[in-house]
Amino acid sequence: MNVIATKALAQDLPSISFGAITTVGCSVANQPTGSVRRTLPITLDNISASEGQRQRCILRAQTFIPSGFFVKDIQILYKGSATVSSMSKGASLSRTYSFSGGALGQAISPIKTTKFTSSGSNGFAKQDGIAVLSTSCGGQGLLGINIIAQSSLGSSIDLSKIVIFSGKLSRC
């Protein structure tokens, strides 16, 4: 995925820029400061669930879409680790996305769930591609991400980082 982001930057193509992040149920260690970015890495302080726990995190990221363009898709990468004992039912990471305003449209995505059921401890990297249907061009909006980390007895899941990549833009 880094190749795509690097390629877009090299060609100086228009892209989404990101601003401030608000959260509920979790905290972000690295709020963007000053200028907006094309790729938004988010380090999470405390999203984890173990031994039957469940944790919900709601993130809202400001987006800025160049005038004359709308968003076709956005890529979001999740990094963390899961530990599952042989007698456990496992752990899961569920995500839903919402878009509002600023050439993002008014859409809510279906739930995407990754289940971790194998024995042992493993790091993971899971990437979601989100298709966006928009009825407007350019402007400021919000990308909403609702995350649920859930574990059963004998398992744990820790989400440490999220990276949001600028989506593909099309002319209006």
C-alpha cells in the first residue's frame, strides 16, 4: 500500500487531506498539528480487549477534498496483535464506516469483521477498501470509523495503529 501512496505523491495528484480527529471510547496519541496530510497514521493509546471483554472506539477524522473532485474509495490499514489459546473461541475486530459532507456523500458501509481463532500470538495487518458514492464535489467533511474489539475467554486483541490512505478522486 505504501507504493500507491508514494506514487500518488510523486505525481502530485489531487487527494484527500486530513485534519483533526475526535474520539469516543479510546484515545489517539498523535493528533495532527498544523498542516493537513494525505496519509493519516493514527497511533491508538488504549484499544484492547481480553478474557471476554469488549471495547468500542469511535473515530471521526476531518477531511478536505479539492474543489472539482469527489472521492471514489478510501483505504484503511489496521495493525495490532491477537492472542488465542487452544480452548478459546477467539477474538474479533469489527469496523463500520460512515461518510458525511464534502464530496464524501452520505453513506454507511456494511460491517467488516476479522476473526482471530488460531492458537498462539500473532501480529496482524488488515486493510479495508471502502467504496464511496458521492453526490457532491469538493469541500470539508467527516470520515467516521466505528471499531469494536472483542475477545472470548482465553483470548486477547490489541489494536495499536490505524493508517488512512487518501482515496482515489474523480472529476465532477
